[in-house]
Amino acid sequence: MASRKRPAGEFSRNGEKQPSVSENKRLRAADKRHKAALILARGGSKGIPLKNIKTLAGIPLIGWVLRAAVDSELFDSVWVSTDHDEIEKVARSWGAKIHRRSAEVSKDSSTSLDTIQEFIHLNPEVDIVCNIQATSPCLHPFHLKEAMEYISDHGYDSVFSVVRRHHFRWQEVKNRTDGPAPEKGKKTDELTRPLNLDPYNRPRRQDWDGELCENGSFYFTTAELINKGRLLQGGKVTYYEMGAEYSVDIDVDIDWPVAEQRVLRYGYFGRDSPEVVKLMFCNISGCLTEGRIFLSASSGDMISINTRDTAGIRMLKKDGVEVFLLSSCLNPVAQTLLENVSKHLECEVLCVGEKPAKDIEPLIKERTLSWKDVAYMGNDEVDVDCLNMAGLSAVPSDAPVVAINGAKYICKSRGGKGAVREFAEHIRLQKRKAKSQLEQDRIDLASS
């Protein structure tokens, strides 16, 4: 694949250079036209119900592209077009405005162009629309910035994203004589034929440039072209080539685990550097356990702890992360039971009140650390402040909505069912990314 030289700028969490905020603001200021990012997110997905807000690697799917659009600082406005209340709620939480689409453009038969035209009609101040697909979670700000330059600096009317593929294509033959019985028509003896290769001179991959295929990540188009020509790709048109590692699309359930692994490696995690966690606080009740206490016949309390979770804590400690377990003074557990938990996991147990941040902040200061050095795992409303302030934070999948909204990572596992282990692995992944970024910084410094 032809490589593209990335502009100097800020590092993202995966080590990619990102254009600086000031550079993108300059680009926007130089072109006075109103530029809007628009993500279409209808509630009636057939393949994966409400897939646009289903969590992917701990973040709602639509959150990945919204973060890239907002952080790019290229757009005068960022919108989500939807017909669903829950999608609207999630979109607003990620900084988007809402285009509440009409019933006429919310049908199964409605096209993207129909919805975009309605959006432009309702927002006549918009001159340029960037239609970003919610199902492209590996989109980065630098992709948008580089594509925008074709319009702002070179006068193109439309730009769309492509990826280079090395696939040999053959013509489909329907109703073959050796195939299953056709539903309609007669069987045929027609033979397939190659569409983009010569079988007598079959090229090696390294000798063939491949073909450019739309990857559906984004489409920049002027409002004039959409209104007058009913086109997303037309006028003076060009393409923007994205690397194959960033070209991820999600249509059916089988795509989900593949996309999750890809986004953990190549996704855009924000402008800040990866958090190098040195201290972790984890609630016992609802995180390390299911939140239940069993009373025995002898009146002794009992709780159940998953061995996967205990292994996760030991992994973090081995990596140099100091772990504290939290017990709520509002729902006290027997002291002897807490002592057993502390001894078994070799972690100190702290009793915290209705404002856990006040109880644990002295420990952070004693170690000359800040909240960005802290990982916090909670599961209820009292944890929200800590979830917001911590560099990395998480809740189990069965946590209340108020806690979920405050967390940076939403586990797929429930409390007491592997959620702590899942968060531990996420922390370790961020530590590896931070190490990789530090090494890249040193290389760049040495070569400058």
C-alpha cells in the first residue's frame, strides 16, 4: 500500500501522530464555510439490534467516531441523526447535537442521502457535510484532517475514504447446472470468468498494486452538490486512502469480536497520553463479588470471589500496581471476613464512606501521585466522582446507569463474574501502549 507521510502533531494512545489542535483550528478558520460532521444512527438495525450504542472495547460504538470528530477540531458542529431516544442520550453524552429525523427518512427503505438532504434542509447554514459511519471505530482525527485538506486547500467538491484490497474477483454465475435447483428460471451452462486478472499471468501480491475499494468510513460533500445533484460523490471528486488496519466495518455479530481486537490496537483513544496506572482502588461488593452476602447457620458472613478476578489483581501487582480494596461503611461487612479477603489477596482493605474520594485522596497524595495515575473500579452512584477523576475507570456490565455514565470503560462481565480480571487486562494493555509510545518518542527525539 502506498504510504502517506503523517503531519507532525500530537501522539494518540496507539502511537500515531495526530494533527495538533491549533493546526486543525487554523485549517477551519482559513475556510469560512460551515463544516458539519454527521453520523447517521437509526434505531432499527437489522443485523445487530441497537448496534450503534452497543459497547465495543468498553465504549459505545458511536462513541469511537464521535470522539475522533470532536477531537479533530475541524467541524463547526458535530451531529448525530437518529430516531431513537437511547441513541440520542448516548450521542449527547459524547458531545453531539441531535438531528431528530422524520418518519419519512427512518424507514427500512430510506437511503443515507434522503436523511442527509433532510438534515441540510433543516440546517441551511451548513456548507460542507462529512457523513461519518458509526460502524468505523478505528477512525482517527488525522484521517479527517488530511481528507478535509482536499476540499479546503485544493477545491474538491467531494472526498470519500477507500482502502486498498488485493482480491481477485470473478463473475458470479447463477443457476449453474451443477448447483442447487434454482428458485426461478432455468439452469445454465455459462462459465465464470475473471474480472480483474489474467489467469495466464497471475501476479504476485507484491507485483500488483491492488484495487481501491470504498471502506465506508466517511464521505465529505458540499451541501450544494447534495441539494442540486443528489450526490455524495460527484463534481470535482477524489478519494482518501486509509490504511487497511483502520478499515473496520461492523454489519453482523461475527464482525464484533474481530472489530474489538482491532480497535484495541488501532483505535483512537483520545488526545491524552495513555495513563500509566500505579495505584488501583476496587470495590469489594459489586465488583470483586456479586454484591451478595451469605449468612451461615452459625451467623457467620460468607462471600464468593471469582478466581479469575483474584488472578487479575495478582497480575496487576506483579506489574507494579499497588491495589487497595474498598469496603463501604454504609454497608459494612464483618471485620473478620474483610481480614480474610485482605490476607487471601495480599491487599489492604479500606473502609470508605459516602464520599470515597475524600477517603482515598490522602493515599494518592502520600505517594506523590495524581488522579491520572489511578485506576478505579466502582459500581454505584457513590463512585461517580472517583470514576470521573481517575485516569482509568471501569464498572461491571450490571452496574446502574448512573455509574456506567461516569466510567471510561464498561466491562462485558458482571460483578463477581470476571469484571475485575477484564479491567486488569485493560489496564495492562494501556501500560503496554504507554511503553510503546515512550519508545517512539525517544526514537523521534533521537532522529530530530
